[in-house]
Amino acid sequence: MKEFLDILRNDHTDFDKGKLTDELKKIDPMLLFKKWYQEAFEKQCVSPNSMTVSTVGVDLMPSSRVVYLKDLLAEGLIFYTNYESEKGKQIGENPQVSALFFWDELSRQIRVQGKIEKAPEFISDEYFASRPRGSQLGAWASKQSEVISDRVSLEKELERVKKQFKNKEVPRPEFWGGYLIRPTYIEFWQGRPNRLHDRICFERNNVESEVWTVSRRNP
Ligand SMILES: Cc1cc2nc3c(=O)[nH]c(=O)nc-3n(C[C@H](O)[C@H](O)[C@H](O)COP(=O)(O)O)c2cc1C
Ligand SMILES: Cc1ncc(COP(=O)(O)O)c(C=O)c1O
């Protein structure tokens, strides 16, 4: 037991897969995001579309979970979920969130902060319709984040939902759809030797502004 903890504790492997030049400061951050995302895909990073989204409700207790990035628009990042889930409730209380990507194979991290809002309904409809029927039924069956007595009750609910939509298309539930994160802060992080990493940060005052202030930060 101690052995693996020690191995990990004593692992000081350097990051050395690239660097960030000041040239990057001239690029639109959403275009740079797309470039890095594409590179994460092409380098076959594990789960390149997994992002950790953190929300904070009125109790001020941050809560984080992994979701899949599904759409990348010029305006921001879209993921899909249950609007009545814990995250949905917290977003209702406070629309400020952060999102995080880590692509180990590239020694890269992207940190995003911004404002979140429900995606337009037609975007959610289109995405929901593209999902496998099993996942569509699952969205109806799961009262996401609510306590259930046991697994059997969830499976019973799935059976009920299956009967309800037998021989019919499964419509998108009103309580399920996309959220659009509009960034006000995007940080590109490239791991470098001796823990002296490169960080290029883009910030703007509000989501309408097209003026990004760019800085390099200490690692
Ligand atoms: C790789 C991965 C991808 C996930 N993708 C989603 C997703 O796209 N949407 C979603 O609602 N939950 C997704 N989940 C489940 C969430 O992490 C989380 O358990 C769920 O959304 C409930 O979170 P909440 O109770 O904080 O609202 C994913 C989990 C993992 C590990
Ligand atoms: C609870 C939940 N909802 C939605 C999703 C996204 O699923 P899909 O890629 O089928 O839209 C996931 C993915 O793991 C999930 O766990």
C-alpha cells in the first residue's frame, strides 16, 4: 500500500512537450481553443472532450463534475445535462462557472471561467434527437442528482418510460438540454521543465466585449 503512494509521491517527471510563444497572444482565444481541442483529438488524448465543470450555488460550496463538451461555437462551449440536477439548481442560483480540460498526452491544461445560460432550444432538440434511443429514455428515467432508494426503482422507471414511448419517437424532456458557457477568462497552460510552465491568459470584462486583455502569468 505504502509503496504505490511513495512511488507517486516521488514522481517528479518533468513536462517537456512544447512551449507557448508570445505570438499566441495575437490569436483569438476561441480559435486557439479549437486548435488545441483538435490537437488533443489528433494526438488521441484519452477522452479529449471531458471537461470538469464547477458550479457554486447560494451556499457558496463549489461543486465539480465531469461532463462532455459537445458543441464548440464562436460564443462558447456547450454541454448537455438535466436542468433540474444539482448543477442545474446551482446554475439557476449563480450563473458563474468554471470549466477545466487536462490533456496529459500534450502536457496541456485549459482553464475557462465565464457565464452560463441555457442553449437555444433548437440546439438542444437537435442534439437530443441525435442521441441513441437508450440514452434518450435514460434522460427521461433519471431524476438526476435526486436520492433513490435502490437501483431497482431506477430500472422500473426505465421500464415505465419504455412503455410510455413504445413505437414513438422519444421527445426531448423540457428538463434536459444544453448549457452554453460564454468565457470571460481562458487560460492556455503548457507544462515546461522544472515546473516553470507557460501560461497565456485571455480576459475580458463581460461576455459581449470583443476586447481581450492578454497576459503571461507566472507558473
Ligand atoms: C466521462 C464522463 C462524462 C460525463 N458526461 C456527462 C454529461 O455530458 N452530462 C451529464 O449530465 N453528466 C455527465 N456525466 C456525469 C456527471 O459527472 C455527474 O455525475 C452528473 O451530471 C450529476 O452531476 P450533479 O449531481 O452535480 O448535477 C459524465 C461523467 C463522466 C465521468
Ligand atoms: C448522466 C449523463 N448524461 C449525459 C451524458 C452525455 O451522453 P451522450 O454522449 O450520450 O449525450 C453522459 C455521458 O457520460 C452522462 O453520464
